[in-house]
Amino acid sequence: SPNGEVTAVLQQPDGKLLVAGAFSMIAGVTRNNLARLNADGTLDTKYDPNCNGRINSAVLQSDSKLLIGGAFTTFTPNGTTTTVTRNYLARVNTDGTIDDYNPAPNLTVSALTIQADGKAIAGGLFSTVQPNGATTATTRNYIARFNTDGTLDQNFDPSANAPVLAVVAQPNSQIIVGGQFTQLQPGQTGTSITRNNIARVNSDGAVDLVFNPNANSFVTTIALQADGGIVVAGSFTTLQTNGSATAVSRKGLARLGADGSLDLTFNPDLNGDVSGLAARADGTLLVVAMHSRSVLRFDGEDVVVHARLDDVATFHCNDMTVDAAGRAYVGNFGFDLDAAIPLDDLTGRRGREHLLDLDVRLGARDGAADGVARQAINDLVADV
């Protein structure tokens, strides 16, 4: 099992699993923050990018190259002694070596998505990018789009005023953005447009003036459904969509229509935070309920418990990814997270702001696609 946090599990077309996060060993073998497992769960010993920092987000390209963003700055792949510099955003070849792709943002990348044309959109804490050895940096506030060769797309600049934590590309080439922001100023000129914690931007970076869910706190996760529904999760407690007169209560999870309107029929009581979202090919939505250690399923009408994980998860459940067969890989923190988080000096309350400073362990559970959970693959992954 990994000795630290796992933030992403992705399945290659050949069935192998890519595992990314903040760990230094897996299955007793040194693997810094990125590893690959064979289809049978054993470690792929030929794949070792050797990343020197935490990976926050990972997406697979159509050619199976892996795009990763995080807090890293270098790689020393596959046992070589040559260090490759890649600041916060990199592309890893299928053999574990590092691609020439080098957008070079100046600070952490938190979220990634890939458009149908292969261009990548990154969100995070950065304020400039300096792609592929450019002599000067270009301002990009918290969000940027890059061409397939790593150069900056000069025609896309939504310019948020605070960190972007989630990005999802829609099939119509619009992009939904979530985070901590309150305004966007496309092109860094003209009037700033108020958008609280979630917005949609057009392919040219302009803000969609109709879509305005208006969440009252951070949006950290976004999932698209086949019917056009948009499911969002975060720390918000209300949404006041598209200029409506009153705010509507939602406990950190909401479903929006394609126009940003609130789905009033979707309001599951999760008894705690949402830690993962995934839409399956059959149109159903899976939601990880962190504190109740369960996976919920929404089929368009009802929200039901899809899998109970409290008999196998040692503590709160973490993020989730779903493969093409509809199986979900779910992690858990592996120990009493709340007890490990120190008291805030000012408020005396325990706060998740300390989470990134912890060496949290991620467990794993495996189960059948009908929701029966069981432990498998050396405590790394789960499929429910």
C-alpha cells in the first residue's frame, strides 16, 4: 500500500492503473508521488517518473500520455541520474520518461481538464506562465489554456481574482470553473464580472453571462452527466442561481441544469462532506459521502446507498474515479483525520486548512459493480 495520500487513480486502455498523490513508497518499493500498477495489481517496475512533489490532478490524453499538475518542480525518471525540471505542470510519456511539454506556471496547479481538441486547461494558484523556455513570463491569473505542444493559448484568458480549484470542459467547448474566486476579468481588461465560486466561460475565455449558480462558498469538485446535468460539490451551504430573488439551501452538493439553474429535486442529505463525484456512462451519478463512508447513487430520480464502506474503510472516505466499466475506485484517509489535525490557534476549532500539511494515508477497497465492497489490490484501490 502507499505510505501517503493518493489524489488520482486513472485506468489506461490496457487496464493498467496510474496512481498519483503525495507518497514515497508503494507495495514496499520506492515510488515518489507517481506509480503504475499492472492489471493484476502488482507494481509496474519499469515505470518510475520519480516526481519530487505532490501531484494534485492527473488526466490521461487520448495517446495515453499523462498530464499532471501539482506542487512538483523536478523528475528523475526510471533510475537515471539526470534531473528534468518541470514546474508544477508536466506530461509523462507511457514509458515513464518526461515529455518536452513545459508550460511552466509559477505556482501550484490544482486542477486539469483536456478539451476535445487536445488543448489542456489548468487551474490553480499561479499568476504567470513561461512555456517551453520563453524568455519572459506571461500573466495568467489562476487559469490558463495550453496548446498540445505546451505553448500558451493566447486567445484564452478568463483571469480569475482568486484560486481555481476545479475545471471541466463541456462537449460544446465551454468550460465550467470552480474555486474561491468572486470575479473574472476576461483579457485582464474592462469590467470585472461577478461570479461567486463557480462560472462558465466560452471557448474564447469570455464569461457566459447566463450561467450564474452563485454559490456562497468554495466549489471544489465538478462532474458532468450524460443528460447535461452539472453536479458540483464544495463547502457551500446555499446557491442563488441566475439572479433569483432568494438563496436555496444545499449542504455542499447540488445539481444544476445546463443553464445553471438549480435542480430542486436533487437534495440528498449526506450527513457530512462530499469527497468525490463521478458520472458513469449509463447516466448514473456516484457520490462519496466522506463521513458516513458510503457511496451514493443518483439515477435521475432517486438517491440511494450504492455501497457501504464502513466495514472496510478505516476512517473517512476520500476521492473517487470511475473506469469505463462503471467500477469506482475509492480511497480513505486510513486513520482518525480529525484527531490528527491540530487546533487552530485563533478559533480553537479543528480545520481542514491543515490537511495538506499531513502525511495522510489512503486505504483502498474493491467490490463488484453492484455495490458489494471488499478489500483488494493491496489496500490501494476500490471498485464499487
